[in-house]
Amino acid sequence: MNDARFHPPAGGLVPHMGITLIGRAEAEHLGRTTQVWSSTVTHKETGRTCAIFRCTQMILY
């Protein structure tokens, strides 16, 4: 499981408002040739979910 923190950039596309977002990813499937990951982004102070997404990756080796 991966746990990363994201702070919006000051002066970028998203104005910095002193918020902290928490990103968490979990492996749904870890196969020999593919991986499926589900991720959620939540607001640290309120606990509200900001985004949910799923990523499918093909393993090349």
C-alpha cells in the first residue's frame, strides 16, 4: 500500500489554500502480466473524498 501527501502548488493552476490531501493506493490485482490499482484522494482535515480512480498497468519485461 502506498500513502502519499500532496500540497497544491503556490501560484500554479490550483491556488495554495493551506489544505493537505492524502492519496492512498491499493493493489486490486497483481498478476504476472497486469496490475490493477485503486486509489482515493481525501481531504485530511474533513475526511471527505476528493477523487477515486483505477489504473490498469501492463507489465513488460
